[in-house]
Amino acid sequence: VQLVESGGGLVQAGGALRLSCAASGRTFSGFAVGWFRQAPGKERDFVASITWSGGSTRYGDSVKGRFTISRDNAKNTVYLQMNSLKFEDTAVYYCAASNNYSGVRYRGYDYWGQGTQVTVSS
């Protein structure tokens, strides 16, 4: 499955963005999807994940209460709504998919998008 992220950009602190992760090549059927982010010189960090059914989600501690992950399987798309953005949210955001893992370890995911840059100005 091929993943394409979109929706990144430049936003002021306190603002909001919605990222999208669209699947092509095959459907998202049966795949859990995770969002990760990586800032320059730092490790790739878990942001959020959602199971295929959407019935279970999890979030990294730094984004709980501010970010919301959701999916529309009919559109083969997963979303990450990011509110109350902070300067420290600045990073490249990646979506990833797996048909047997929905946890926090990036190595658990098999398919990755190319990433989208999110820059939050302070």
C-alpha cells in the first residue's frame, strides 16, 4: 500500500492543522495506521494510532487532549486533527500502516509515507 500525507504547512502557535494520509495501490482494509513525527536531530516519535475499525486509538503523552486521529475507510484516508499547536510540535509528520500492529513502535509498521512538514511559529 502506498501512503501520501498532505495538509502540512506553517501555522502560528495556538493554531490548528489537519493532516491527511491517503492510501493508494490498495485499500486500507485491515490496516491500522499510525502517525509519527521527527524533528531535526531527534528520533522518530509516536504521535497517534488508530485500528482498522477506528474503535481503538492511542496518543503520545505530548499530544493528548490536543490531537485527534480519525479515519474514513470509504475514502481510504486517515486524519490527524492538530489543535493548540505549540512550537515543539514542529517536525516532519509521517503516516504508517500495518496489518498486524497498532502500537507505538515505529518498527512495527510496514508501510510509510514520504512525510509532510509542519512548522509552528512561536
